[in-house]
Amino acid sequence: MHDDSTFKRLIDEARETVRFRFDGRDLAAPEGVSVAAALLENGVVALRETPVGGRSRGPFCMMGVCFECMLEIDGLENVQGCMTPVQEGMRIKRQNQARELSAK
């Protein structure tokens, strides 16, 4: 893991390390932390761009309320990174388009 992130865990529990890919980069994080926390710990702060204006957005509330951490995870779009535990082999991509609602 990179030491240049300003995001630091308060409790350094001994956990297994999992490896995952983000936008083609191989990264690692402690097993069980959220995808958003894993990305922040690896120095990734911009997870998406706004559909209007193209401004960078990143995790804000870290509890599933703000929807700023929307990602594509393992081919599934509109996944909240802060609510999803990182797992070995995950393929994660930035999501830079507007969300689409499905009619039911």
C-alpha cells in the first residue's frame, strides 16, 4: 500500500491483504474494508466525474447516503463503493456517466 494517502485507518487490525484492480492498476488493501476506503488508502480520491460539468467526485459520507462513490464493480454499474467490502480479484472502474433508472 502507498504511504502518500492522507486517509489513515484509526485501528490497525491485522488482516489478510486482498488484491484488486482499479482502472487497470493493481492495488491491495486489507480484507473487509470498503472499496471506497481501499481506494482512499491507495491514494485514489476521485472515483467519478459529474455528468454535467465533468467535475471530480469522491467518497464523502462513507455511510451510503451521498452516492458520491458510485463505481462499476465486476461489471455492475451504480455500486456504492463505501457500502461494498473489497474482495480478492475485484475489477473496479470509475463511472463517468449519468445514472440510468430502470423501469419496473
